[in-house]
Amino acid sequence: VWNFEGQERTEGTMEMTTLDLLLQWMAMIDSSISKQESEIPDYPRVTIVGSHADQLQGDARQKIVNEIEHTLIDKKFQDILIDTVCVNNKTAGMGTKEDHAITEIRKKCKEFVSKLEVDTPLSWILFRKILKQISGQKPVISYSMAAAVAEACNIPLKALPSVLNFYHELGVFLFYSCVPGLNQKVVISPEWLIRQIGKLVYPSDDEVKSQPPRLRKQLKEEGVLDEQLLQKTRENCMELLPQEIINLLQFFLLAFPMWKDHDSQRRQYFVPLLLPRKPVIDNNRSYNQMSAPLYIIFQTNYTPPGFFIRLIASLGK
């Protein structure tokens, strides 16, 4: 959604204009769904909606639509765009006075959602409801407990991985069958897991006080995560082992093992995401001396979010 009232299209006054952000967002979607053979699945699709069109005068409405569509010409990700419209959202729900474009968008959304409907067995729905009730007391359960609930719901044990993977794709539960340790657990509260991992990066003041200053500074300034910090996190997160958390970070290429601390023989991990965002530029070097013999070209003209973080982790691994 492009808000024409509150997000004006500035030229030169911002590092990225709203249109730039839209294009980068579409490129991110395309890079996530595209196949090597350049096939594009039936969904997702994008409709760019410009709101507050009542703020536009004359033919500005159509000019902006033309500008956006012209910018997308020959872009690799242009095929995921359904339409570009400008709407007067103040008329939404006003019956015959409603902007015709809003009515059309609503119609398209209903048609799209109907394609996403999946027949789900009642036993699966009951399984989800029971686990959601449990999540209030236990954010993580063992695989064996999930199997017991499945059995009570008349779900065959051999079908349990399919059920968990189905709800994992929907973001209802998290089940990582390829991550050591976590393949024997089911995270039934995804928000809880996000908070636990976030505490490593942004701990509370009380948590910082309980951590060795040298190790906290090392993580913040050098991106080096010491095993002892994981142990401290473990004190407030009994459901997961420290190694299970680091296994998850490694699975997503967000960290990789480095070495052991020479003094204590503790394992340390490099987390590129936590490196300070301060470019080091030596003005005394020429361009040729600074360049590296590695060139990566993206057809979308945008670097996928998180690409270099994962590239560093992959090379380090």
C-alpha cells in the first residue's frame, strides 16, 4: 500500500524513495519464489495500491499508475504484479459512493483467497486447538507429547510429521526436522522462540547485569557469541538447550563455529548479523586495490535481504 498523503514520492531527499522500496520488496518476493528454470508459481501475486487518492489533483492518479507500470517494464519480477491502482480509501464501505477501485480490489482478494483453501481433516484442526491451549503453559513440547496428542485425535503416528510440517508452513507451530535437538521438539508458541533468540541480541538491563561485560562487549562489537552467554540465556529458557539455539542459528546460516576460548576452552560462534554497521574505508587505497575478484549480479538489480550475512556464514562454515 502506497499512502500518497503521508508518504510523498521524494526525489533526492531520501536514500530510497517509496517507489524504490516497492521495487525492492517485489524483488525480495521474486527471489524467494523463483525457480532456477525461471518458473513462477501461481502465488503470491502483488497488487500495488495507492491510498488517499483524493489528495491527487487532475490526471495525477493515472500518471502515477503509468509511472509505476513503466518502471516495472523488463524487470524480472514484473510477472508477479497483478495490477496497480489508486483508491480513495475514505469512501470504503459507503455503498454506492465507494470508490470503484476498492470494490475491484475486494473482488480480486476474494478470488485469490479462494485458491488458497486447503481441505483439512477435522482431526488436524482438533490437534491444532489442543496444542494452542497447551501453549499458554508450555511454549515447547516434546515430539513424544505431540505424538500422544495426535493419537488422542485419531491421527496415525506416521502422519504426524506431515501434520507438523503443514502447520509449520502456516506459522502456527515450528517443527525443524533437520535441526539436531529441535527435531525432537515442537515449538507451539513461535512468538516465544523469537523472543528468546532476540534476548541474545537485545537483552534486558537485568540480563545484561548477569552477563560478563567482556563477553557482552565481544558480541556487540565483534559479532562473537561465547558459549557462556548461551548458558546465561538458558537460565531463563529451560525449554531449549543452548546447543539447540545455536543449531537453529547455524541452520539458517546466521552463525558458524569459530574456535574455543583459549582460557576456558569454551566454544565461540561468529554471528555476522551482529557486526557493527560501520564501513571501514581507507581513502589512501585506489579502487583497484580495494576490489576483490568476486562479482555477483542479481537479475532483479536488488540484493536479497540477508544475502551477505548468509554468504559470510557459508564461507566461514
